[in-house]
Amino acid sequence: MTSILIQIKDETKSNDVIRFLKDIDFLDVIVQPDSIEKNIRSQKQKLNDAFGIWADKDITLSGLRSKAWR
């Protein structure tokens, strides 16, 4: 069996590449756990960064619901 190490320069594309390789029947894809955890942490950080855009805004769940039904 031949092993190949692939280093992906753009972290945002890593999940796409892994998914693509797993779809190929004759390949067994083994992903290093630390790279998965790093990618998950970066995605969570991106989500947390988005919370700041709503700072100092008066937004409530009931207000959103009432506006949605108008």
C-alpha cells in the first residue's frame, strides 16, 4: 500500500478535499485528528466573531417573530 501526505494551503478547502477523497472507492482516507480539531476551532471562532455585529442592538425573539409575520 502506498501512503501520500497532502498539505492543503487553504484551510477553508480542507473539508472539501477530504470529502472528495473519501468518495473514491479505492482510497482509505485517514485524517490526523489535530487537523480536524484545528479546523473545527477556526470555524467556531468565525461564528463567534459574527456575534459582535449585533452588539448594542435592541433585538428580541418576540420582536423578530412579530416582524416575520408582517
